[in-house]
Amino acid sequence: WRQAVQEAARALTASTAVEVRVAQRSTGELSINTTVAQRVEVLDTHRAKLGRLVEVVRSDLVAGGSCLTFCKTKKRCDWLVKQLSTELEGTWVRAIHSGKNQREREKTLEGFRASTASGGKETAILVATNVASRGLHIPEVPLVLIYDFSSAADYVHQVGRTGRVGAIGRAVTFYVTGDGDALEL
């Protein structure tokens, strides 16, 4: 990071703050995962998120492609599934969160994995809370959408669901003033 940025960060953080470097080159310079194109879109209102999500899915997701979309709450996941099922008729759309029993979660993951496998015939969107951001192996997810930004720590794990094992991935975050900790963006 440039010296001015480092100085500003030191001025704004506690003396006990720890610097964490992810995907650092041997030179000590910070670097990003070059296989994931990351974009943050700042929107005026929460209402604008749904329309923008539909636009991104229609423009960025090829037929048979898959998308993992993260929301903060179970209620928002279920609401978004209903909205997307209407807006994107013919698309496989399901939710996974802690409000679902284990059998439902496994069945949903099975369906999503089948849709993401090479040559998937059906476009698939899995809407999830952070229950799906860690520990799940779902191959070939080309697009991650973060509907509700919460924190940098969550962001790292959510974006990590795409661009796996050298594959190319894209991550789009929708941000509205007040979402999560903006200082972490």
C-alpha cells in the first residue's frame, strides 16, 4: 500500500490492531486473487438491490451458469428466493440457511451441485446466509453476489466460493450506506 494509505490506516486504528495480509507475494506487497474479478456497486437504496441483482444475473450469467448469493438473514434469503423465482422464471432458485433442517439443506446443496457441474442445463441461484460461506465444496461457481455486505471477514469467505482451484470467478457486492462496517470496504 502507498505510504499515505498506511499512515491513514495507522491513525484510524487502535495501537493493538493487527495487520493481516492475504495472498501476499514474497516481496511483501499485498495482492488479490487474480482469478476473481471483484466489484463493489454502491446503490442509493436497499430497494435498488433487487433490480440490480436481476440485471447482473441476466447480463453476467451464461445459460446453465450458477450463482451463489449471500444475504444477512434467513428472512431476507426466503424473500429473495420468492422475488427471483418470479423475476427469473425458469431459473432454479433455492435458499439455504440455519432455519432449514439438515435434510432440506443437503437436498438443496445436491441440487445446486448438480446444476453447477460442467454442462449444467439449468441456470441456478443458491441464496444463502453465511452457512454457505465456509466449509462447503461447490465446484464451478462462476459468480458470487453479496446482496448484504456485513464485514470484511465475511466478504473474504463469501468471495472465496468462486475462482476456486484456478478457475476464473466474479464477485459483485451491493453496498448501501449503513450496510456492515463501511470502513472495512
